[in-house]
Amino acid sequence: GLQVLLILKRVVTIIFLKKTRLVAPEMESRSTKGRVVIKDEWPGYSLKLFTYPEHYHEDVESVYIPHGVIMDRIERLARHIMEDISDQNIMVLCVLKGGYKFCCDLVEHIKAIGRSADKYLETRVEFIRLKSYLNDQSTEDLQIIGSQDLSFLRGKNVLIVEAIVDTGKTINALLKHVETFEPKMVKVTALLVKRVPNMVENLPDYVGFEIPNRFVVGYALDYNEYFRDLNHICVISEVGKKKYKI
Ligand code: HPA
Ligand code: MG
């Protein structure tokens, strides 16, 4: 009797587990690769629970995405990217300055995956500097600062690495620019995409987190050049916005 009951319990458990989804449905709807969706209601973690540079005390409201979670998500993105562009050479185009940490950590993971699979793919990293934000507002004109001649992209598999995408204006302008140099393939990865009115739906190809329409700083994302030295991604406070306003 007991044996039968135990077997029955196992069967029920297996059926139940099969019905239990391990991924949130909204993660699957937009792209098969998915993204971590952070809901509008998410308040972030209390600052008291983590460490951060003391000089930013009062300048941020909460730890929105802890550094460790960022790193774990980047490892997953690196795997997705390698599934699509393995056995080939990758020309990484890092969008400065906000993308430098993401790019650095992503490339390390890409190389590690390549090593563990005994694939000796050549990873080159080039940099482009864009600027379109003043205070927390997007300005109309996109400035490409620094290397404008991207002829080294010709015939290459290009991975554009961008920290944050909202309306997609910046990334679309950059894509057009990059395509004039006739690369073989172009993929875009963004650590964050922001849910704004008219947000881009199909771009980028690989997304770390989808976040609400709030101004975030840290992990190389700035507010007038401040907060790049913060490891976590945090929500800036009103005090912080005032203190560093230009
Ligand atoms: N933080 C920092 N830089 C940005 C953001 C943001 O939320 N959105 C666009 N550029
Ligand atoms: Mg900026």
C-alpha cells in the first residue's frame, strides 16, 4: 500500500514539475533569447544591505541590480553570443564610456567559453565614443567622438556592445554608420534596455535586463560623468541629481 502511494506521489510530482515553468512567460515573448524583466514596482534593495563608495551616500536611492547579479547575467549572454558566432572571429565594438565595464566582463567570459571549448577564436576589441545625454535628458544630436573611420570593420563579424538602450535612436544611428563600412555581420548586445514609450522592440539581439523608465547609474553608467565608480546599478536620488547637475 505504502509503495503504491509513494509511486503515485512521484508521478504526481513529475507531472507537476513538467507543468511548472522555470522561466517567466514575458521573458519568452519578445525574443527566444529572453531577458531579465524588472517590473515597475521593483523598489531595489536597501543600501544598508550592500557596500558602495561612501561619497555616494544620499546620492542613490537603492541598489537596483547588485554587481554579482550583473556578472551572472553577463555569463549567460556570453553563452548566447557564442552559440551564434562561435568558430568565427569577433570584432567587438565597445561603445564608450558607459559600455566599458560591460564590454570588459563580457569579453572575458567569451574568451573563457572559447578556451573551455578548445576554440581559438580571435577576439578584437575596438572603441567608439558616443555622447547624447546631458543631466538625465537625451539631447537631440548624437556625437560620435574619436575614431570615425571604422574601415577595420569591413568583412568582420561585429558585436556592438552598449550599456543601455532606450528609444534606440543612438544605436540605430550607430548601426547605420557601422553598416557603411560593410561588415559581414552585425549583432548588438545591450546590458540594459529601458521600457520607454517608443522603445525598440527588435534591437538589440542580446539583452541583459529590461528595466523601468528610471535613471540608473553605476557599473560605468554615469550622470554627468559621476557614478562610474559604483559597482552596482543603482537608482539616482533627487539629492544626487541636484548635487551633480550641470
Ligand atoms: N543612466 C545613464 N545613462 C543613460 C541612461 C541611464 O538611465 N539612459 C540613457 N543613458
Ligand atoms: Mg552617459
